[in-house]
Amino acid sequence: MPNYTYPDIDPLDAAVKNKLEITAHVDFEILSAALIAARAAEIIEGEGPAGTFDADHLKAIHRHLFQDVFERAGRTRNEPVRLSDGTVATEPVLRKIDGRPFMPGKLIAPALRRVAATLRKSNCLRGLSRAAFATGAADIMVEINGIHPFREGNGRTQRAFIRELAKQAGHELDFSVVTRERMVLVSIAGNDHGDPAMMRRMFTEITDPVRVAALAKALDSLGRLNFPWNDHYVATAEPGHKVEVTLAGMAGDQFMARTTSEIMIGQVSDLPQPCPARGETFTFEPSSWA
């Protein structure tokens, strides 16, 4: 980690160099979260940087989000940045947890130019139905995610960028109902396996106010039970796709069930008759959420 972390500290515990001068990773994450969240709220309220959804716009969003915590805010990881301690930080070769490298630094700029060209060609996804927008935006998310242009803050920057893209195209994206585990798994599917289907499904859900409300209700219920929902893949049932589930419970007009890999939220009206008991396994075909 060339000059990004504090020296003489265990790399597993060290924070990246920051304006708060906090050296422990856990402490930095806790204390910086509120500052970053406040800047994210400014962007949502329309007080963030304007742009044309190109590399400069993406970098400006990163700069706005992290201006209070990083000297290198707004710089991609391949750009050398002279820090206040006199060192120069740059990390064009960045590796994943499993040791495989992210995109080489020299390829970041041309890759971001290709994303911008795609968006220009599609008129920034304007004039599309919600379903078509969800597919196009999901594919853009997969592309930017794969580039991994920044040393830190890629996920938050991407989400802010895509939310702004949705806003100007007349749509809304609500990432608040996406669990941490789900975001990890859809990103792996798109980047490591070249399969955008999971990301597209997620975007179809989080652009639909009805499904967003169903997820929000379910997460609130799980939270009140002190269930660690952020560590699980939680999704609404996909219309037209038969699935085998085990019923966990019902509340009002929706039910919660488990598949082999996720917690699924469905509509009570889709349950077979007689109604399954809690803990019973059954197969059903979800209907439209409209």
C-alpha cells in the first residue's frame, strides 16, 4: 500500500492516511462515517457537483463525498498525490482480498472514457421506461465497479453517481434497502463472473417504489428482532420465476421466506392454498408487484 497507510502500524489494523489523523482502521471508519454521510445527503438534496456523467463528474462526486477525510479526494488510485506528510501516494496495482489485481492503473482513464461514451450514446439513459433504465443503469454500475478507480470509497461514489444519473433520467434508485451482503454478491457476479443478471434484478427492485416499500418493511421488522439483516441477501420475489421457499412468517399483505441462498419477501396473495404453516417448504410463482 504505497504511502497510503500509516507506517509502523500493523497493515491489518491501520487506517489509510486521513485528515482526521486517525491511525486505527476501525476508529476511522466509525468517526468518518458521519462526515461522509452528511456529504452524501448534500448530493441527494441537489447540493453536489454538477456534471455530464463522465470521468470528471465521477471524480467530482468522490471529491465532494470525501473532502473532509482524504487529501486525495477526487483522485483516482493511479494518480500520484503529494500528501501533507511529504510522501507521494499512488497505487496503480491494487489487489483484492484473494490476491487477484483490480484493473491496472494505466487502464483506468480509458475505461472511464468508454463508460462516458456509452452514456453519451444513450443520452444518459433518458426517455427510457423504468425497466429499460434499470437494465442500462445496472450495466453501467457493473462497468464502473469493475474499473475500481479509487483507492477508497468506490461503492459510495458509484452509488451517488448512479443515483444522480437516475434523477436526471426521471427515475429513482433507493440503495437503502440493499443489504451489504447483497451488494457484495451482485458485484462479484458482475465483475468476476461477467454476469450482470443479479445487478439488473437488484436495480429492477430498487427503482420500483412498491418493492422498495416491501423491502423497507421487511428490514425494519428484522431490525426490531435484532437480526443481522445486513449480513444476508434479502430480496423481493421475482415475478414469473417459480421458486422453492420455506415460510418464515407473515405480516399484513407480505410474507418472508428462505431459499437456499436468500431471504425472500413475497406477497401473501401469491401463497398456495391452503396457506403453508411456518417452517413449511413449498413452491410458488410470484405475481407482479404492480
